[in-house]
Amino acid sequence: MKTARLIITTSMILVLFFGSALAAGPIETVAKGCQKEIESFCKGVTPGEGRILACLYAHNDKLSGQCEYALFDAAVQLERAVAALSYVANECSADIMKNCAAVQAGEGRILACLEEHRRDVSERCKQAVKDVGLK
């Protein structure tokens, strides 16, 4: 199931750059839409690092329509989040290099750095962050 792989990969990218803020919606969508499958097939799986999605992937032939739709919906949400991330990365690349080059990516540190250097960040970058709802 390509959808599960897409969700896992994209979630990791989003969390790496901006913390869990952008990935939370798709994760909730899958948790809610696939609750029965998670309880049935994945109850012994330790959550985190895509293990629940890997479990769902392993049981993809037994997923309900509701769960399949939740995975599809989560993939669409992640696609939008990736577009937002690409937009912000494009608009803020010079600001990130100028003000945050030494900051290790992950857990929202880049976004926090941009906020710390708000006075030095271009209006273009500020607007992009605002446009996608990160601030």
C-alpha cells in the first residue's frame, strides 16, 4: 500500500522540520478511522516511528473501507502539508541560511529560530509562514 509509505515518509519529513504541528492532523485521521483495525491487528505494537502504519500495511487486505478512506484522507492532508512546507522552504530559504544555518533541523527548531530572528527575517518569509498557518 503506497499510501502507508507516503504517510510514514511525509510524517517524518514534517516532524523533522516543523515538529508535529503539521503531521498531527493526518495521524489523528488514521488513528480515528482505523481504530478497530489498530485494536484488532496492532494492539501489541508500540506506537511511534511509523510502526502502527507498518502494521496496518501488513494487514492491508483486511482493512475496512473506513480505514482505507482514513489512510487516503491522511495522504491528501500530508500532500497539502508537503506543498505548504515546500512553499515555506522556498520563501524562507535565504532567511534560514542567513539566520538559522547552525540550527539542527527537527522538533520545530527551524521555525523557532525564524521566530527568534523575526526582526531579521524577510517579509516574504513571514508571510509564507503566516499563509500556511504555522504562526
